[in-house]
Amino acid sequence: MYYIEYKGKKYPARNIDNVPGFEDEGTVTVADYSLWEAIKDDYNKEDKEAHAIDNEIFFYAANGLLEKNPSDEMLRNYIGKNC
């Protein structure tokens, strides 16, 4: 797990590969939904930084999930069921 910083606050993120149904995507980035909540107003205002961050994110997971450090298999299953 690593963190993406936006406006001085850090949000959990993680890279994962072989997501069911999206294997052709290769390695993708999953971020905490709180990141989306932080950038969405700026994103809707066409802010370039917010768009750049969102373009890097494949999926926003439920708040707190990444901090629980789920196994890759658990995270793949979660994304597969919710994407």
C-alpha cells in the first residue's frame, strides 16, 4: 500500500494485477473512496490535477478497506464483485 497526496492529505492506494474480467488492463491502481470524495468537486470544475489523479485510478474501494491490508485475492474478488 502507498498513499496519494491531494491538497496536503494522504489517501491509501494499492496496485494490483489480474483483476477478474480486467486481466488485459495489467496492473491497476485501487484507491480509497475518500480520495474520490476529496477530488470530486475539483474534478467537476475541470481541475487538471484532480483529473490527472482520477485518470490513474481504476477503482475506488470502500473507505478503510485498503488500510485493513486485504490479500491480493480478497481485493481482486472485491473489485470483481463491485466493478
